[in-house]
Amino acid sequence: MTTTTVERQKKIVEILSLLHQGGSFEQAKQMFDQSFDGIDVSEITAAEKALISSGLDPSEIQSLCNVHAAVFKGAINDIHRSNYEHEQPGHPIHTLKLENQVIQSLLVDEIMWVFSKIETGDWSLRQRLLAALEDLQNINRHYTRKETLIFSYMEKYGITAPPKVMWGVDDSIREALKSVIDYLKNEKAAINPLREKLEYIQTEIEEMIFKEEEIMTPMTLDVFTLEDWEKIARDSQDIGYAFIAEPLPWKASAAARASEQEREPQRLAAVQQAQANTAAIKEGMEIKNESIHEENEQYFDWESTGSEVNVVLPTGVLNLEELVSLFQVLPVDLTFVDKNDRVRFFSEGKNRVFPRTTSVIGREVINCHPPKSMHIVQQILDDFRAGKRTDADFWIDMRDRKIYIRYFALKNDQDEYLGCLEVTQDITDIQTISGQNRLLD
């Protein structure tokens, strides 16, 4: 059996590389069984990160994500030492699992059951199936909450590969749901193509449930603090929930806090294990320092920097209360990204186009975007930094609304790059304006 950390990492990367080079699942499974009695979640994620850092496109890992899970299924060590607060209603993990139960039931007991009747030729159930699939699209809130909150804290502790891969799969599920709904609305829809689309969605969603509960959950329970979970629970309300009523408010009990103090050495050891895996990859696979530079970077301690003082600007002065109120009524959403490409501020309007929570503060901005658009965001930031351009404009259609997104490079008087301002606006109603509506009218 493979023993040392470096040897284990080499072997895991070798197994995953075999799969990505076209090797068979059976061969990979045999290699794993011969080399390992069990495996920790952090070892799998570190190996996937090694492949990404060495140049493999995250989408390639995404495409074989289910195969990875199948290779290691049944061998993942249940090592987390949580105090089981996550079993209490309102805890983000309890909420996630509750939503997954409803998702599973909607998939199997409604969607696939209705389709089984349609397979017999009863197309009178088409509208019922369509309604169920449109209801399933509420899974977007489940995924958005995970991507916006849980992924933020995973990155904080250096767990970066799983969020990139899982977000890519989430997006594939979103696109597949839209595709099957569009197909079912077509009167020429046929049984066999519909079956393929539905079976794909069922497989991908069920595999994602497995990854969330058997890989992501133990990993995060090992590493996150009770304070982390409290912030996630609080910020979850800003995004909303899928298929369930708003959970009861959750706060860690006094007993849980006492237990957390006792298990702090184990939590720190779990964090160090993730760092050790990264170090092992670097030593054994000769990965460059710059490809894993984010591992130990601490988040900006923004919450302790506020003060109730006047803000003196070149064109006037505002106190903190006035400044906050000003940002709340702006008809645009603002997000400021500093010169190191980390989010430092966003405006808190009443009707934001895209959800934002305070967990995003300090997060690397490219990780706030789906994997398929990361390279575009990075190119814009690199161009701003190099002075190749000063702005970039995009517009998209979203839920029958026209969304205008603009990026601006910020410079000081010495022409030094300070960061990027993102301005997002729903311009649907503006596009319908005609004639005049004068102040005197």
C-alpha cells in the first residue's frame, strides 16, 4: 500500500491522469484498490488541483467528475470530527440536505414517473411533466447559495479545485434543464431524445447530490468554524432557498462552542493536511509556486475596519450613514475589485441584478464567475492592469430582462492601477423610453 504523502499524491494524480488520457474505469479502479485502503477527501481535491495547476482545463475534470467519484466511492474516509451541530435545523448543511431530499423526490417520484407514463404513449401528461421540470429549475437557488457562500469559505482555506469543478457541473445542469424544457415545448418532441435528456439530468443531479453530501460536506465540516457556519446561515437568507420554506434561524449552542474549543487542534490539523497535500504536490510533481499562490493568503479583515467618521472627498463630504444610504438607492449595482483582483466592496441596492453577500469580500473575483467565463474576466483585468484598455461593456438577456454590465479601470493621479469597478444595470425599462418627461411636467 502507498504510504507517504508524496507517494499517495503521485499515485492519485497518476490514476486521474490515466482517466483523462482515455484509460478505462476498470484499470483506474484496479490501480486504486491495489494502492489504497482508504482515501481522504482532501487528497482527491489536492490531486485534482495538481492537474489544473499543471495546465489541464477545469472543464476536462468536470467532464470526468462522475468517473472520479465512482473510482473513490466507498473508500472515502469519514474522518470529520464535527460536533454534529450540522444536524440541527437551520444549519446550512441541514438545509442543503433537506433541499436535496426534495430534489431527489421531484426527480424520481414526479418527473421520471410522469415520463414513464408518457413512454406508454400518454402524451396528455406533457404539461404536467413540463410544469415539474420548470419547478426543478428552482435548483438554481440551491446551487447559487453553494457557489456564493460555501465556495467562498472553501477558497478561504485553500480548497480551490472542487468549487471550480462543481460550479462547472452546476452550469451544465442548468443548461440541460433549459434544453429539455425547450425541447418538450416543441410539438414534435419524441420519446427517445426526451428519455436521453431526462436520464442525463437525473444522473448529473444525483451525482451532484453525492458530491455535495459525501465529499464537500465532510471536507467543510472538518475545516469551517462555527462562526463560518453562522455567517453562511445568515447570508443564505439574502439568496433564498429551493423547494423548502425559510429554515428556522440557527446559532451554535454553548455546548457546541465548548466542543469546538476542544477540537480546535483537530480542525487546525485538517487545515494543515490540506496545506501538506499541496506541498506534497509541489514537491512530487514540481508545480510552480505561482500556480498555488492562493493557498495561504488570508482574507482581508474588512469587518474590523469600519469607523463612524466623515468621508472627505474632492467634491464634498459625507458621513457614513449618508454614504450607505446613497449606495442603497443608486439605480446600478457597483462592485469594486482591488489591484490584486480581490473583491473589496459592493453596493447594497434593494433590487440587485446578481446576488451578493458579505462572504464575497476578499474573494478572488474570477472565482465569483462560472468556469467558462473565468478566462474572459482575467483577460479584462490583465488588459486594465497593462493599460491596453480602460473599459469593457457586455449585455445579456436574463429572465426577459436586458442586463447591461460595464467594467472600468480605476487609476490614480500617477496613472497607477487601483482596481476595477463593475457597474451592472437592468436597462429593460430604459429601452422603452420615448418622447419627453420634463421636470416641469
